[in-house]
Amino acid sequence: MQQVELFPVPNPCVGVCQSNAKGYCMGCLRSRTERQKWNDMMPAEKMRVLDLCKLRKEKVAAILKQQQAQLKEQQNSES
């Protein structure tokens, strides 16, 4: 059972508000639906969205790290 929040859940918006190819905001990584419904969500729902955003951020970071490693490997093989 999830604890009821005593304080408001902060909006994760960072003011970028541009969608990527998958439809997630490039700033906060919320889906369009999550952004539109944020103000109507219960605190537990907002916390779940924040958890999803954290997972999405970790996935993006892992992909970028992999791409950087591949680029570095390619540059090393060319020199």
C-alpha cells in the first residue's frame, strides 16, 4: 500500500516542452497524456508518473552512453 503524500507532488516540467520521436517530452520525459492530465491526477498517480520518468531517463542515459562508446571506438579504429 502506498503512503498518501502530505505535500503536493512537484510538477517535473522544466520548460522545454518539445516532444521526441516517441512522443515523450524532451525536458521531463512525460507522455502527452501524462502532461495533459497532470493537474487532475491524484498524488499516487503523479508519483507513478515520476517513477516512469526516472526509468525513461535512465534508459535514455544508457542509450547515449552506448552511442558515445561506439563513436569513440569508431574514432579510435580510424586513427
